[in-house]
Amino acid sequence: MKKTIAVLTGAGISTSAGIPDFRGPDGVWTKHPEQMNVYDIDAFLMSKEDREYSWRWQKESPVWGAKPGVAHKALVDLEKAGLLNLLATQNFDALHEKAGNSDDVIVNLHGTIGTSHCMKCHAKYDTAEIMDRLDEEPDPRCHRRLPYSGNMPCNGMIKTDVVYFGEALPEGAMEKSMQRITEADEFWVIGSTLEVFPAASLAPFAVQHHVPMTIMNMGSTQYDGIATRLIREPIQNALPKLVAETIAEAQS
């Protein structure tokens, strides 16, 4: 029987691809809390030094050069089989896009490092272009020429589309996720501790709307008690297996 699956992914799916998490026992911010400033919007806006550090840190972090793992690719298979109606992610590493999932299903709840924008004129940029010239321009500025300003360059600050501390989530992200969950037959939580809100609220929301929930995570979460199924195996093994079983069931 064909069914639709709504999915929420967290750091666990990316740690399986070699990206260290931020909040776990060995997380980047657990060991180096001062580095949380990298994603602090006030520091970014107020200090050229902080902006340059933020850009350099992001370029040199494992997030920027990471490649999708087998778990990311399994979710591409699920979409190709016509079974995935939502891929909401708390990760901003753009690995779901790199793996091949479509913009139709992906909702980047915490933004994405894959794209950037000018904070003044809102011009859009591919982050890779900015990273390529970071040595020449460590505090990236917008070069878009503005006809209404005598064709002078905008010169606004450029920022990645990652949601920094102090910023709101992307407009409509939670609403789209909730709508897709209510239309799904199952809700899978993959590699999220379900501690960061408002994303974590999608778990009780799904159950309140009678959508059975699977939680696949190595550690326990506060919502384990309302899950229909708990999977504690490594994600790089468990998710491809679950996807293959789900596709086979849909085709039988």
C-alpha cells in the first residue's frame, strides 16, 4: 500500500556523514561555547572582526565541505518512489540538497549555508561564490549595482541564509511543515534530540493529529513515550533499511 511519509531530520543524520554535532556531549558548542558567537546576529551586525571570524569559521568548518552520506541518499530514494511529502530539517548544511532531494519537499527550518543574501537590498548569492573570494574580501559586501543610486554598488553586508541566534525562522517554514504532516500517513524523526524549539514541537503536533511517529535516534528524547516506534540503531544503517522496507511495501 502506498503511503506518504513526512520527515524531520536533526544533527544525527549529518554526524553519520562526518559532521560533528553542536549540542551533544562532544558537540562543537559543548566543548567551545564561545564559538556560539559565530552565529550571533548582534555580534555579526555590530563588529567587522566578528563578521570576518564568522565567515572564516564557516568556510573552515566541516559543514562547508561535507558530502551527503548513505542516510541522506536513502531519503532521495524515498522521494523518487513518490512517498516523501516533507523533508523538514534542523540542519543548515545543505546536504539534503546536495544529495538530490527537491525544493518541493525540503523545508530548512534553521536556514541553509548553501545560499546567502544581502542584508540591505536582499540580493541572493550562491555561498560558494562568496567562499571562493573570501581571501580577497573577508567581510563580504554586495556588488549589485543599484539603478536608483546612480548605478553605485549596494555595498550591503552579505550573510549566509543560516538562521543566527536572535533571528526568526524562515517565514512559513513551520506552517508548511505542519500542513504537510497533517497530510502524511507517518511522521519520521531522524537524528533529532527534539530539544530545540519550535522544530521539536512538530513531534507532539504529529501525534495530536493522529499521525504515527517513528523516532530514530541513538539517545532518548522527551517524546519517546508518544512514539509508535523507536529505533536506536546507527542511522547510516537503520535509515536505508527502513526506506528500502517502506518502498518494497508500497510496491507490493
